[in-house]
Amino acid sequence: AQKITQTQPGMFVQEKEAVTLDCTYDTSDPSYGLFWYKQPSSGEMIFLIYQGSYDQQNATEGRYSLNFQKARKSANLVISASQLGDSAMYFCAMREGWYGNNRLAFGKGNQVVVIP
Amino acid sequence: SQTIHQWPATLVQPVGSPLSLECTVEGTSNPNLYWYRQAAGRGLQLLFYSVGIGQISSEVPQNLSASRPQDRQFILSSKKLLLSDSGFYLCAWSPPGLATEQYFGPGTRLTVT
């Protein structure tokens, strides 16, 4: 079964506007972590943000914030004030379990194109 | 600061030829190491991970193998490449213990012809 679901089609967003990328996950483990990565056309995977399942507050890193809705099993990424350099594929990933198990399961990604 | 290197950056190999991709990490000790593959237009698939020297766990049965001869060195190999082995191979590392971050190398683009 798919553990991470990202189903949005490619998105166009106006520069300086905010964009929300959807991610839903499936796990029965109470201990897990959620990651977001950015992959520009160069191919490198850039770590953006992390949210632990026991974290009480939504994670934020600069212009990135994670809207964590545990009951809905949702971990949407919000990019505020979009910049042209934000054009990329964005991947949501999940780590299940605790120590000794750091494997990540990735979604299929969301394509974002920022237009001036 | 920590740095992760991968080489080569690109590789074109004929079917049936061997493969060796190398990954090294600097600036950390006893990292967890991972090999992922990304097919064109797809997400990442975990192939192997290692929590220490000589300790390799395989996620997907295939004609690939991995080895960790040194603490910060991770090697992906194949004796005979298949067309389906084409893809973008990414090495990653995370600090020992619980991963709240995982960092990727620049990747190797492999084309099997």
C-alpha cells in the first residue's frame, strides 16, 4: 500500500504568492517522522523541513512551514512568498518507527513552477 | 560541516557490464548510509541502507549489491547491468540514532544501453 500520497497535478504559482503542497500518509506506528525535500532540475535532493509525530507545534524553516494535521494524517508544505528559484519537484517522505529504523518512504512528488 | 560526495556524476554503460558507484561522507562519524534510485519522473526507491561497517540491509531484491568497507564509504555494485537499472542513483546519510534529517549527495545518472 502507498505510504505517502501526493496527487496534485503540476502547479503554477505567481511569484510572491504562497503555495500549499498536499501530502497524506499511511501508518499504524505512533512514532514517525515526516520530511519534505526539494529537487530542482539539477537533480540534487535538498532537505527542507522535518516534523516528528510527537511534535506539538507545526515545524517552520524560513519560508517553509509544515501544516501537520495528525488526525487526518496530513502533512502539507506551505511555501510563503514564492520565488523563481522555488520552481522544482517537491517530495514528501516518511520515516516509520524509532531508533534503528531510519528508512524513508517517498511520495511521487509535486511539480511547482513559479511564474514572474 | 558535513559533505557527501558521489562519483561518477554520469555514466553510460552497456547491458551486461559491471557497475561500481561510490559515495563518501566527510565531517561525521558512524553515519547511517543509504542508496536510493529514482526512475525518470518518479519518486525515490530505497535500495540499501547501512548502520555500520559491513552491515547492509537490502530493501529490494535485484541484481545490485552494496558494501560498506569503511565507516564513511558506501559502494553500490552490479556484476551485470540490465536496461532496467537505468536511473538516477542517490546516496544519502543521516546521523546515528533517530533520523530527523537525511542529506543527499549530488547523484549519479546511469544510462544502460
